[in-house]
Amino acid sequence: MNIDMWQTFKSVFIAIPTGLSITFRYLFRKPVTEQYPKVRPKFEDRYRGLHYLTRYSDGSERCVCCGLCAAACPADCIYMECAETPSGIRYARIYEINELRCIFCGMCEEACPEEAIFLGHEFEFSSGDRDDFIYTKEMLLANYDKIEKERVAKRIKPMIRQERFQFKKPAAPIGH
Amino acid sequence: MAEFEKILFKYIDFPEQDRIDTYMKNGGYAAFRKAVTTMTPEEVTDVVIKSGLRGRGGAGFPAGRKWSFLPKGTGKPVYLTVNADESEPGTFKDRELMEKDPHMVIEGTLIAAYAIKCKIAFIYIRGEFTFAARQLTRAIEEARAKGFVGKNISGKGIDIDIVVHRGGGAYICGEETALLTSLEGGMGYPRVKPPFPAVAGLYGCPTIINNVETLANLPHIINRGAEWFASIGTPKSTGTKIFCLSGHINKPGNYELPMGVPLREVLYDYGGGIKDGHNLKAVIPGGSSVPVLTADKIDVHMDFESLAEAGSMLGSAGVIVIDETMCMVRAALNLAQFYQHESCGQCTPCRQGTYWMLVILNRIEHGEGRMEDLDTLLDICDNIEGNTICPLGDAAVPSVRSTIKQFRDEYEYHITNKACLPGTTAPRFE
Amino acid sequence: MADNITLTIDGKMVEVPPGTLIVEAAQRLGITIPTFCYDERLRSVGACRMCLVEVEKMPKLVASCATPVAPSMVVHTKNDRVIKAREGVLEFLLINHPLDCPTCDKGGECPLQDLTYAHGPAVSRYRENKIRFIEDINQKFDDKPLGPEIILNRNRCIMCYKCVRIVRDLAGEADLGVFKRGAFTNISNLNEVAYADEFSGNTVEYCPVGALLSRSYRYSIREWLLKKATSVCNLCPVGCNMNVEWSAGRVYRHMSRRNREVDDGWLCDRGRYGFDIFSAADRLFKPHIRRGSTLEPCGFDEALIVVSKHLRKIIDQNLGMQVAAVGSPTLSNEEAYAIRHFFDDVIKTPEIDFQTDMAHPVESGIIDLVGLDGAIRDLERDTVFVIVGADPAVEQPVATLLIKKAVSIRNARAIFIGSYDKRLGHFPITNIRIPYGAEGHALEHISNRLENKAASDDIRLNEEALNEIEELARKGERVHIIAGRNFFNHPDRAGFLAAMLRLRKLANARLSILPPQSNFIGVSHFGLFGDVDHSFNKILERIDSGEIKTLFVFGSNPVDEFPDRKFVLDTLKKLEFLVVVAPFMHPTASLAGAVFPQAMLPDYGGTFTNIEGRIQLFEPMSDRPHVAVRPAWGILGEIADLINLGRIWYHDREIRDEIARQLKGMAVLAHMPSDGFLFPFRSQEELETRPVNLKTLPARKNEHSYILQFAQSVHHQGWLTEKSNNLMRISGREAILIHPEDAARDGIVENQAVTVSNSDESITVTARITTHVNRGEALLVNSFTGQPANKLMSRDSSITYVSVKGI
């Protein structure tokens, strides 16, 4: 009889307060919960969110529709059709990314030889309709023009290096 | 300065030596007559082999042995082409022979054509040598009038005709297979060997290509015998050689000297020493396609074997003298310019490699060089040498490689100080 | 015969015949030596230096693509020296090569990319500006259009000389050449000469970089997205093997699928660039039914029901004889068999034929002679070609490559006998000009000489050329007589044939009659041959007289093809019911009561028979978006099923199984081998000669009348090729060629628009003046459907007289 009562006493008056003490300790600690959407999340520079297509400083698109991003994509979510401007420059007439298929791995950004496609910091693009997630070239460029351009200017990554090739004088053949 | 008898240049300055009457008075065409009337073609070839005559165009291949490679009984005509496309920088010996003693060249051609049983011989002459071409054409007509060229020579039923063909101005057409392609009417692109021209050359027929100077020796060998010829020079490099002296030398010009003469003698005893009393820095002993020799090596003997041992080559014996006022980078740049311009463009290493070497040397000379450029240049040389269709690629390499090896400090000075070594500012010919 | 040579490559021994190149010997061991400029069909140049290997006892590395093997050679292809040389060569190639990969169409299928990845340097040491061949300083890419189809980018060229060798050695033209020297060497054409020769597409396929590209494929898709369907070209009867490369229901290009027996890897531009016939904008994809006076699109079942009801009525009343069916010589073998089986066994009518372009159809004695005598590869070994009434360089280009090879390499003689001059590239040939219709007379001249008989003086011929033929024939050289397109519609075909048979016997020659259409031989042997009694010409007469009331047309377009447009139009209007299976709404289809959309390559699969009798399989693309598009057997099977007298064929294999069971000697069709099989369609019996009775030659009516003749060009063959934008861009417009004297008399100058008219009708074309035609004859090249020449023709007369007047 006495032993049972000791077990009961232990479990009620010793074990429970020991456990509850952890709870009480945390009750007065500062919570780590970020109060989204009141508080915006902070991302590292290399956070992979919504894609954007970049432009040169003269406003022309960088994308030449080479197909490497589509080939590199593990989710097969990029579709493009190429065309030629009257001045002979290759560009993407149609360029679409199915953001629902996309896994945001960033392989397209790594594959691009023209520094044309990057993954930005946009993550709030939900919708109720599946069709809204097919992002066309215009939408991806708009993402750059309106939102990402400023962010890129402030960030370290991505550091876009190439400017549009300005042809100076050709290599002077020596002796001719 | 030892006295010895000149063979090729004996009558070079004799007045009217280019006229057939004078030439014959001085003993000309006797050898050809002797060969045609008293010797068989095989005997002529034998004599030439025994004389040890080596090609004078640069390769140094024994002439008689080349003739013996001709296949017998193919039913195809045999052709002889005389390589008068003398374009190697620093070489101008054939020009003097053709301009002043064209009949000796003609007679040598006739003897060779008789030996290999050729009915038509072509003289492929460099397009820029207009005077020499005229001399040769006129000499052929004079010989034809006297019955040495044409049908039924000396009544022996032998037909030999000689045609002078002028090239369009390309160093590459001095390469034997490019010469044949150009002669056939195509672009002067060398062909892959095998098949060798002796088996399938001009129009697919057996063809022999000999240099002008080589053939000019033939009348004398026939007249005076193989043993006499072999007694001149060294045992392996017999006979005399015309050395073309140019550069910073007091008496530039052509000098006929026996093979094996020491280079020092050529420069100081015959050439009169370095111009303006400067010090010698380097000598290119065999035309621009051979490695450069530094000034301490000039005791070497001028024959095929000794120069090969010393790390260079006899080549065409165009001796280019460089004194201490010459910037070696500028010298290499000049030669790289030549090879890039003359490359035919058929095979990748020569076409792109000569261009790359040129642009790097240009950058170094104009003060924009980088340290890794020197190793890049040496690597380019390794990648060109041996990987090309014809020896032009191999010829472009020695000037760059040997100057970097022997004068590396000058290159490094250019790269670090962005200027030539003091005292070596050479005149700029843009 | 010399013995085989044994050599060692990378430690393994191999035995090869003498003359084999090292790279070929290595291939037998499974060792692939990387090359750029090597192609086993072209003469080796050894220019790219990529194939360098080490051969023991040779001081320098050796170009394995240009060096034949020698006994006891020891070759190393993978040691350090060779690896360094390969890396060096690739580095050299890349120093001036532009960084165009993202925008270059060759990316993904580029040997330079692949070999750099396998053997090349990872980083470039080149720090200078690259050499640039500027086309336009403001452009970025320096693309130079060489012609209507081929685009050249000289910056990318690595000087492998494959294009120059293809143009000069293979095709025999001089369009492309090498300019300048050294690092500034470039391949280009002269500005005045457009590069539009019929083999230009091959330079694009075999160029190892993106220097030569096709405009029709430019910037369209990447190679890794394309699926390939094995196929056979159906624009000429050589039947070159090709791959149809498609993606998502659209065909992007045709590439060669090398068959050593037939095409050896070459495709002519007609087959290569005709791929966009498939995706022409006005293709039919839905059946149409006539309601009232208009044809309206409808569902497939609806159209089937209308046709089946009509046929059911006919069968119930035993009026099968009132039905006729006509096919086309471009249908596949299975389609021909299905049509014969349906109309002969089910409908029970004998009126089945395919010769919709002939007013004097070929009879059974000639049908067995149509085809090539021997194999295509044997053409190379013939020493004399007597080509009468044919232009094989235009009609069967890839087979003519072998004639060109025989002429250029083996010194064969090619002698053309015809009323206008022909050419084989720039290779030396002889043209013997004769008046129109005098082919039989010319052959008789030759035969008479061989029999030492006197020649008649009805025509005067080039004596030298005749001497040549006589001499060669007497020497016992291999003579090959080839007739072609102008044989079939010849005004004196019987005399022409008899003269050919006589010469064949006298010269112990081979005799080939080559049709211009792709499956003439297959279709005529698998069931569509109606002989004279049931030929299309007779069918039209019976329609005219009311005996035939229903006509089924499969694949052909008689209104545009038959040499009497008015008669066809008037006659077809008398039909009760016309059913047309067509790919486009062409003039015949617009007269129909029911139109079914026809399947085109590669909608369906099947087999074609080429001129050697080789039956070759072509496969459909696996993704067919248009359900209603069917081949002839698909439609007939459905109809048979609906009227309960047959079954639906779902796959061409089923028909082949049935043919294997029913027709003699066709058992192998049930298991088609991948490279086709040869069937002896041509009669193997000894051809008897027959008496030669030649008709008198047509005479000019008056000074202003011309005898009208037709020639096709390589790119334009009729209403079908006209639907290809690519081919129309390359082909010229129609032109009528007349002699300068006639032009002067009629006041016509070069390139003037002229009307060509007979008493009732006229067409408008452009005039060209040339001495390559006879006086009094006009040669119409490319009759376009907008200005159809069959308006001027009449089936009553095989000679058409026209007048030509300037506008």
C-alpha cells in the first residue's frame, strides 16, 4: 500500500511539475514564430523563387532561345519557340514556364549561357486557377521590369556580368 | 682564306655568259653532248649517285637516289620539274644563277631529263622573278635553235622539251606537291604523302623535282667525274654550296664555297665582318626555317651533318647575320609574319597556329605581353610541329622556339618592361 | 588479286584488303578515330589533322584518313602523343571559332562540340580578337545567304572542305570555292551565282559545324527534341531512305538514312526540302460532303455512310460495272493492293487504273519493261550511257550521281539524245540534238551503222557523236540505254520502243525505262494496272458515254494531270457520284460529291517499290493528331466493313500479311527486312526485237507555230510539289524556252511575259531565249497549276501546236 502511494506521489507531484517546468520555461521565452504576413521573411541572395527574364541595359531581351534551360530542366516545364528579328537577332517568340511543374531547382539559371533567366525572390503568386501558372515571356519580363530589377541592383547575387556585345574594330591582320 | 676553284660561279660574271655562243665557248653543253652520245641514262644516274650530290633546295636529299626511286615500266610518262620557286627568306642563289648563267641551268635540266628519260621538263619559276624567267625562256630558244632542246636531239632520237611556268607568288608552291598542284592549274595546296611524287606526281605520273642549284652542278659532274666532285667538301656533303650572306654584314651577296667551310670564315673572311663594327649576336645559317645559332657557335662547319649536330640545319644556306642592335622579338615577329602570310590554310595546325603565334608575338613586341605567353608559344610550337601536311608548319616553328630558348631574357624584358632591350631598337617596317 | 594485309591497332590484329585506310581498318575493330574532314564516300584530303595516329617507325604522326595500310603496321590511337595532338588540333580550331553555340542551329548535333567535349581543352588560352568575316558591320551574326535555301556563316567554318568536295566531285558543279589563303581562307560563292544546285542540302547535313545551314530549319527547333520516323522519299522512284524528323505533330526536316544500295547517304533537295508539303496551310483534315452546290466539311462517319449507302445500292443491283477507280503512281503498294482487292473482289468492276497523266496509256508489254536494268549501284560500272528521251539529273537525281561518278572517275561516256540540251553538272557529255519525236529515228541511225546499213536521211545527226557510239559499241563496252519521262508521252512510243529494242540487241546493251513518279512500278504490279482496255483514258470515254456513273479517285488530280483539261472537266461533270481522296482541295476534289482527306508521308506507313524493284518500308510518325486523315486502305477498309463485305485494316502490316498470302513470291513481305528486298518485277525473258515502223516526224505548221514540249525542273514536279513553300522558294517560275531566231521573228525578248495559246485557250508564262532548243519548238519548264498547260492539250493529238506572243 505504501509503495503504491509513493509511486503515485512521484508521478503527480514530481514528474508532472518537472515536465511542466519546461513548458513554463518556454512560456516566457520569446517565440521564434515570424508573424507573416505582418512581418516579411528575409531571404538570402540565392533564394530560388519565381523566375524572371533579364534585359540588356539598352532594353533588349537577353534570351536567345537556345533551349539549354529547357534541356537542363528536370521537370520539363519550359517551352519555347524561336524567331528572328528583322535585324537578324535570334529571340524567343514564345517562352513559357509552367510554374506548377517547376521544382525551383535553379538548373535553368545555371545552364543559361546568356544570363537571361534567374530565379528571384517572388514567392507570393498563388492563384485559384491552374492556367494562371503558365508564365509567358511577357509575364516573366514584367517580373524583371517591375520587381526584380531593383532587387538585383541591391543584391550581390546574381551578378550579371555580360553586356551586349558591342563590336569594335575587327582583329587587324598584321602585314596585310 | 683558302683559294679554291669555283665551279658554279666560275663564269658568273663573264660578259655575255647568258648567250649560248659565249656559254659554249666557255665549255658549255659539252657535258650534255657527252651524256647523250656516250652514256646511257643509267650510267648518268650512277655517276650522280657516286658524286654524292645532295639536294640544294633545303632538304638535302641525295639527288641520284631520288632518281632511282622512279618505278619502271608503268607505261606513264616521267616528268621533271625544276623548282625555281625560291622564296625562302634569306635565299637568293638560284636567282643569280638563272639571271646570269641560265644555260648552265638548262644544261643541268637536260642532263637530268636524259637520265630519268623525261620528255617534258617544267621549270616552275617564282612569279616575281620576271627577269630570270625572260632569261630562261630566251636561253631555251637559243638552245632549241642549236638543237639541244626539242625533238631528236643530236640525232639520237631523244626528245626533251622545257617549259617555263611562272608561279603566282606563293612560298608554299616551293613545296614539291604544292608545286605540282599549282602546275596542274589548281590552288597550291600540298598533298598528303604517300603517294610520293616519284610514284604519282604531276597528273598522277612519276615526277622528279630538283632544285636549280642541284641541277646546275650536273654538267660539271659529268664533265669532270664523280670522284672529282666527291673530293670537294666533306665526305657526306660533297661539292660546293652557294651561301647567301645577308643581314648586318659588310659584304652581303652570294658566295660559292666548298661544303664544310667554318661559319666564322664565311662571316669574317668572305663577308668582311659585321657592319659598323658591332658585335655578332646570332646567325640563322640556313634560311629562316632553321633554328638560330648564338654568336658562340660560329665555329661550326657549314655542312649538313655538322650543323645538325650543333642544333640547327644547313637548309638552303641562306646565312642571315644578326648583330647586337637587333631586337630578337622583332626578328621572330618578322619571320612569324612571313609564315602566317604564306601558309596555304589547308591544315589546321599551320593555318591557325601561325596566326596565333603572330598575334601573340605582336602583342609582346608592342608591350602587351603576359608571362604565360611564352609557355603558350612553346606549346603552340609543339602542337604545330609534326602535325601538318607539309613542312611549312615545321618551318614556322624554329624561329620562334629557338629565339625563346636562346634569348628568353629579351622576351621577359619585353613583357615586364613593355619595351625592347636598350640598344636594340630596330627600324620599324610597318 | 593481292592478299589481305594484317596490321595491329592498339594491340589488336586485323586483316583488311589492300588500299584500306587506317581509319577504316580501325572501324572494323570498333575503334573510332575522331575526324572532321573524312567521309568514306569523298576523296580524302587529310586537312583537319584530327585523325592523327602514331605509327611505329614513322617519325611524324600520320593522318589515318589519308594513309592506306601497310603490312605489319603497328598503330597506336590512344597514347599520350596522339591525345596531345588531338587536344592541340581542337584548340587550334577553336581559337577563331565564334561563341555562337546558343544561336547556332547545329548545337546539339555538332561534331565540333562533341569532339571538343571528348578530346579537347577545357579552357581557352586565346586572348585576342577572333577573325571575323563581316557580311554587314551592323549585324551580329554574319550570315550570308548563298541562295534561296542555304545560309553560310564563314566565321564558323573549320575548313574541312566537305562542302567543296560535295559540290565539285559529287554534283559536278562549281558553285562553292575556296577564296584567299592562310588564316583568312574562306569558302564562299561568287556573288553572281546563287547556290541552288539540287544537292545543296547535303552540304548542310555533312558540314561538321554550323557554317552551312538551311533556311527552312533556321531557328525552328533543337535536335534533341526531334523524334525520327524511318521513311522513304516519295518524290521520285529512286526511293532514297530518309528519316522524317518531327515533334508534336509537325515535321521539321528530312535527313538522310544511309542505305548503301540505294542512295549511299545522299538526298536531293526535292526530297529533303519537300517536307513542308505535309504541313501546308491548306491541307485537308476533314472529309467533305456536297450539300447542294457546295462542299461542306463533315464528320468521318457521316462521309463513310454516304459513300457506303451509294455502294450498297450498286452492289445490291449488281451494277458494279458502273463503278471505276483510279489511283496514282505515288500511292504505296498496300494502297494499290487494297484498291484492287476492294474494287475487283467486292464491287466486281475491272475498271481500275492509275495512269491519270496519259492519253495513250502504257500497255502490258511495256509495263514489264519499266524499271532499271540491274541495280542502282551497277550504274557506276557502265561505260557508255545512251540517254534518250530522259533527263535523269532532273528526274532521278540521286541515281544520276552514279552516272556522274562513272563519267568523272571512270571516264564513261554519257550521250544524250533529245530535242533540247541536257547537262550532268559540268562533267563532259555529248548532246545529240534531234527534232521533236525523232528519238526512234536517231536510234535507228545508230543501229544501222552497227549493222553497216545505209542511214536514212530523214534527220541529220552529229556525225562525230555517232562515230563515237559506234566505236564504243563495237569495242564491247558496257552500254546502257536509258529512257525516261519523254518515253511515256512520246508521240511515236511504239516506234521508239522498237528502235530501242533493236539497238539493245545489236549493242548487247542494257535497257532501262525510268518513270518519273515514285511508285509507278509498285502500283502497276500490286494491282492498279488497267491495261489499255481499262485505262483511265478508256474510263473517261465510258464516263462520257454514260456507262460508268461512279468514279473513285485516290491521290491523283486528273484535272491538272490529264493532257486534255477540257475533256476531263466536261466528263467528270457527267458522273453521278465522284469520290475523291485528296490531301488538298485541288480542282478534281472540288468537283467531287465526297472528299476524304488523304494521308501523306509520314501520316501512314507502308512500302514503296523503287526503280530496281526494291520494296522499302516506311513508317509513320507515332503521334498522329488528325484522326480523319487516312490512306486509301484505311478508307476502303471502313467502307467494306460498313457494307459488311470486308474488314477494317488497322495497320499496313495487316495488308502486307494478306499480300504475302495471296500473291506469289511475296511471302517475305510478312517479315519486311529493314533494308528492303529486291523483287524481279522487270520481265526477265529475253526481249524480242520487233519491226521498227517509225511515224513521220511532226512538221511545223507555219512560221509562228511551235511544237510544245514539257520539262520538269528538280524542285517543281507538279501540283504536289507546288504546295511546298521551301521548294517554291528555290524553284524558278515557269518559263518557256524558245530559239533566238523564232524569238526575233515573233518579237520576243528575254524575260518577257508571253501568252502561249492554241486556237481556244492560252496561258501566260515568262519567255527565255536559248539555243538549247530547236527552231520551231518551245520547251515549257514547270507548268504551274495557276497557268495549267494541259489547257492547251488535246487527247486526240499527241503533238500540241501553240503560238507564242509577247504581252
